Amino acid sequence: MTGEKDLDVLLQNMEPVLNPGEYVFCTVEDLGEIPDIEKVLFFFREVEAVTIVLKKEIADEWSKTYSYIASWITLNIHSSLEAVGLTAAFANALKQQNISCNVVAAYFHDHIFIAKEDAEKALKTLHTLKMA
């Protein structure tokens, strides 16, 4: 199963869910610096460093520096990695509400990280987009 590709179906059937907790983006020079890889939500290797995303309380426990505290919304529909327009649709809807978003497309779902203070507004915006 490769997921849904039809944008209309994706928009009408996506179920945005606000995951509990606060999340932060931190950096490490290499993965060996991470005390417990199982506590990392995801990581991405860039030229400058490895970006890790994890719960704020774990970053605090590990004394990691961060500057952005995010909430995490999952779109509970299996979207294809080849789907066209879903990211643009929800990013534009959030932009209209002056909400920045950081998007991670995983195999089954799209995940949106937004500033903690914008979480409820973002969720309402995504539900409105679903009904459009």
C-alpha cells in the first residue's frame, strides 16, 4: 500500500491530530552524542550538523540548546510520498493565519510542527481546510 495520491481525497479525509507534549529542534555533531536514540523522534543529517527533534523535557534533561518550542500535528491519512499539492494546501492555509510550519513527510503520514502558541489555531485552520 503506497498511500493516497488524490488531493481532494486527502483534504477531505485528513484527520489532523494534536500530539501531546512540546517538541524542540536541537543539533549534535554526530549521533554518538545522543544518550538514548530511542528518545529521539527523528533526526536529519545536514552538512553543518545533525538536527534532532525530541520532547522538550528530554532536551532539558540532556542539556541540549534550542530556540523554538513546537507543537506536533499529525495528519492521520496515509498520504503517498508522490502526492502532489497536500503540503502546499495546508501550508498556504496556515500562512493565511500567519502560522509558520515545519513539515516532515514520513512514509504513512505528514507531520507539522508549529509554534506551541499557535497549536489550537493551526488545528482549527486544518479542520476548516478539510471542510472546504
